[in-house]
Amino acid sequence: MNQDILKKMQDLLKQFYRIQSMNWIATKASGYGGAGQTLEILLKKAIDRDILPDYHGIEIKTKQINSEPYIGLFSMALDNKPLRMKYLYDHFGWPSRDNPKYKVFYARINSNICRCTRKYSFKLYVNYKKEAVELKIYHNFTGELVNEELSWSFKHLKLRLESKLSYLAYVTVDRYYERATKTPYYKYQNIQFFQLSSFEQFLKLIETGYVYVNIKLTYLKKGPREGGIDDKGTTFEIHQENLQKLFHEVDVQMDFS
């Protein structure tokens, strides 16, 4: 373990204990991601807006207790050609329930066949020869492979994974919603530290179905571009129970020197 990183983990642990002692904390941010943004503000750092780790080389992931069990690792759109996300939306999206005139594409996909729509199925395939993770698309009625041209290159996936997640702090948080004031409150319960195993292990977990890609594409509901694509993000995810298949836990103790 890099001693400089270990020292920064110890400093983060100290800051976490300070925040934990505050007990229930009123949100300092609005909307989705309030727990993580509130923690970042309490750590006196700028809100995370880029691809770099949150805290001096350490990425902080907050996970609300009893929430959806998947952990977002990093976001990355299809990268093999321009406008690939729009192509996916235009050709393989399906009519929205709210407004069938417009399309949506919501799917969590891994290496197992995902029958996301009546017409098409999807799966991830690690192509070592082409050095890419491919999104394969099949026709449900014929079983025919109709598209294998959408992909993420090993080069860009490796850069994104290692620059963002070489070191991880995983924070569990409880949430209470005060109805009278319409204010969420957060209690930061626990913190664990991890080091990334390897990019090769990341690929293996895609192959074996442990890593998913979650694609969220919808339409703009108002404004001059109403009906146009609204890309809500494409995120590689892992179930919280499988976090230690990708990371090694680091035992961090307080430094009282």
C-alpha cells in the first residue's frame, strides 16, 4: 500500500468520525445524490464534477441503507463511434408509457441475455481480440445477432477505471425525511476503504455477469427540443454484495501520532 495514500485514508477516517459525531444532518444539497453531496460539503471540498477521485486520490461512494443494491462504479458512454448513444436510442428504444409518441431506453445489462424489449435482447461480451467490451443485440423472434458494432474500448475503460477507482471509500448512510419541513436528514453510519484489484479482474467480472452497464435514455419533455433524446447516463455497476470481488479491503487505523 502506498504510504501517502494510507495517510490520506487515515485523514479521511478522522474527518468521517467528526461528521459521524454530528448524528443526523440536514441535507446541504437538493435532488438525487443529496447524501453524497452533503458529505462532500462537510468534508469542505468542491462537489464532484469530473472524472478524478473525490478526496486526494480516493473516490468516495455513499450508499443509502435499504436503497437499490447496485453501486455505480463510473459513467462512460459507448465510445467506438460518434453519436452511438443516439443510434442505440433511435434504433432500439421503445415507446414511453407516459407518451408513446416518444421513445425510452432503460436497461441494466450484463453478460447474460437481457430481454429488455418485446423485440430485442441485449448482452455484454468481452472481445479480447478486438480489445473491446461489446453490446450485442439479438432479435427475440429469430435469435439473430442484429448488431455487434456498439462497444467500449479496453483502452478507455482501463483509463476511466484506474483514474477514478484505484482507491475507494465506501460509506453507508441512513436517511430520514422530515415531512413537516420537507427536509431529508442523513446519518453517516460506516466507512470502509478499498484498493482496486486490477483491470483484468474488472473484465473477468463483466464476463461472469457480476458487472453490469445501466443505460438510461429518455426524451426531453418540454422546451424547443421537446421529444429529442435526453441522455441520463450510462453507468458501469456492481451489486454491493460483490464489491470485494473487484476491490481488496484496506484496514485503516487512526493515526494518533
